[in-house]
Amino acid sequence: MDFRTILAIIGALVASLGLAMLVPAVADAIVGHENWRVFLGASLVTTLSGGGLWASSSGRIETLTLRQAFLLTALIWVVLTFFSSLPFYWSDMGLSYTDSMFEAMSGITTTGATVITGLDVAPPGILLWRSLLQWFGGLGIVVMAIAVLPTLQVGGMQMFKAEAFETPDKILPRAAQIAGGMTAVYIGLTLFCAGAYWFFGMGIFDAISHAMTTVATGGFSTRDGSIESFQSAAIDYTSIFFMISGAIPFALYLGALQHGRWKQLFSDSQVRTFFGLILLVSLMMTLIQVQINIYHGEEAFRHALFSVVSVMTGTGYATIDYGLWGPLAMTIFFVLTFIGGCTGSTSCGIKIFRFQVLARDLYQHVRQILSPSRIYVKRYNGAPLPESVSISIQSFVFLYILSFFVLAVLLAATGMDMVSALSGAATAISNVGPGLGEIIGPAGSFQPLADVSKWLLIAGMLVGRLEILIIFVLFTPRFWRV
């Protein structure tokens, strides 16, 4: 395998990451915090390392083979996480190397689980760096879902390859242009979100930091109490709106902007199911709050809607500890952790479209049992659904659930209680953030966990973010055969 193209791409990304570290350095320097030196040093190390990787490849970038694409996709997330952890490790926050890697992986995979406490008094550079990591990670996820996963045929994503590149009314002609269009939409949503947060009472620093993690559906906050700290219904609804915006397929935004296809934002089967599920579960959670006499009326609905959207999109923000709503609510939130948002968005989980395809497969199987001679053509959004997509999705979901159970068993073996082990495995694989229970719940932190548990969760976050199959392919002997 020729590694020069891989090294060139990784080198360019690492150098860009190093330059981005100058932003929190400036933030710390403005307030006179000593951590600006940490970010400056980390920036030099990271930028020079990226430049070295680029130079070692002679700057050679050629068309990637399938094997190179698999390896590059996995290496990018691992290498960027390592360099992203340096500011955490070298700062005066007192973080161990394990905690630094955990925070960096949680940030760049937009998981939102954190080991840092005392965010209200943390230096601005660290807070801004956490937000930047999630913002970069969210953009990388969108590009990966549109330009990489369809080519690799991971988890049924090949269904979107034809939609993006091969149909007569394609949105944009080339993958590079699609990525550029996605980036423009992503930046636009972030700016609008920051403006809305600022308008409704957030300080400019908090507004910018939260805008980056909201659109990225990441969930890192500048406060220990998350969004609840601002005590504003308007901010709650703003957060809900932009969390949902980040969980809608970005290809639909491009179609609307380029060709005026605004109706597709609401006519798409995946989006309609997503909204319907949010509304249904939010009403159920509202009734649960009223029944146990916690909140009533609009306040109950707002907390229910916020919590459901936060979990489904994988953001992980909190306005209330929904773990106090009883076992039924905890079970429902546990299930929502796996569902996730729409494909081609910054959200996490198995994704709505995969459940829709599985439902069509089941429906077809039942119809064939009842009418063996009848021909049934499966369709998704009006287009025929190839059998290869169904097989790919079935394999993905099986490996997803298997990975969850294996991770949960390993976490339990490290001494975690069963609720924390199960919810921790689910939130890591699904890249959601907070789990359930007193330790890692919405009001808790992952900091008390043992180092071995944190490393297992780091691995889980990576596996979940790379859509499971990419990691499994790398561990097959056939992949490395010449």
C-alpha cells in the first residue's frame, strides 16, 4: 500500500489543526491567562508535525484506492485526537493523559461526554478549544457521510452515492463542490445560532462557544449546568431549533439553496419520521412529568422537548436531570440513544433511515410469507431500494448491537454498576454524551471512572463515529494482504 497520499492528507489536516490552536491562545492572551503559552507551544508542535508528514510524502496526493480510503478515514480521527489532547494535557487543569485523550476524543467525535468539572471558572482558551473540536468534528462527520461512506458502502450509505453524484438532477457536480457547499451551510447555521443566542441574553463568548457545539450536535458547554445555567426559555427553544437543524440532512439544505427545493426539507421520508418521533416522545415525556408532579404546562413540554431532541440528535445538552423522571422515562431515553438523527447530518446513532429500511425489509418478508407469488418492490423516498443496501444495513445494525453489548460487558468488568455500564456503552457507541445514573447521568461526569473504563469508552466513541464497519474491516487479515 502506498502511504504517501495518506501522509499528505493527514499532514495537511494536522497542520490546519495546529493553526486552529492559535485561536484559543489569543483568547487566553486577551484575558491574561498563562495558558496562552500552552496553546502556542501545542500549535508549534502540531503544525510542525503536520508539515513534517506532508514533507515526507513530497506533497503527493493521488486518487485513493478503496483500502487507502478505509485506512485514511480511521487514521484521521486517531491522529487528530492525539494532537488535540496536547492542550488539555499541558494546561493547568490537572488532567491526566487518559483524561486529556478522553476529552479530545469526546470533542472531535462530538460525543459530549466530559471529565472536566469547574467549567464556570475554567480559562476561556480551554472552553473555546472544546467547542472548536466539536465544531471541526461535526463538519468532518458531514463530509465523511456524503463524500466517504457512500464510496466505502458502509452501513447502506451507498444508497446516497447515486443521489449525490450520479442522478441527472444532482445537487452539485463533484464531491469537492459538495463538501464546499456543506461547509458554507455549516458556517451559516453556526453564525445564525450564535446571533440568536446572543440576542436572547447569552454573552458573546458563551454564544459563539455554544453555537459551535449546538450545530455540531456535540453538547460541550461553558457551564457545569449546561444550558440550564442560563435560565431562559428563549435560549432553550433556540437550542432546540438549531439542534434539530444540525440533525437534518445537509444535502437537503443544498438542494433548497441551489434549486429552491424547500419542500424537500419536510417531504423527505427520513425527516418526517424524525419530526414525528420527536413530537410523539416529547408528549409522552410531558405526561410523565405531569403525572409525577415535577413540571406542568409549557414548562413540562419545553423540558420534555429539549431532552428528547438533545438525546436523539446526540447533542447531550441538559436543562434538567431527566434521570429523575422514573424508570419508564429512563428506558425511553435509553432507546432514543440508539435511534439518532438523519443521515448526512452531524447527529449520531444508528440513524432514522436504517430503521426505515429494516421496517421495509420486515414488511416485505411478511408479505412474501402471506403471498409467496407476489412481487414486492421495496422503495425509499420513491426510489427502488437495492438488496445490497438492505444487506449492508442488516450487517451494520448487527455489528452495532454486538459492539454495544461487548463494550457494556467490558465496562461492567472494570467495576462500573450495570446502569452506568449499559448507558455508558450506549452513549459511547452512539456518540451521545451523558449517560444514565448518578455518576455519568445528565447531572454527573465521567471523571470518577477508572482509567481502564475511560480507555474503553474512548475506543467505543471512535468505533461509533466511524460507523463500526470501518474499524472491523481494518482488523481483517485480508485487508492487509498485498
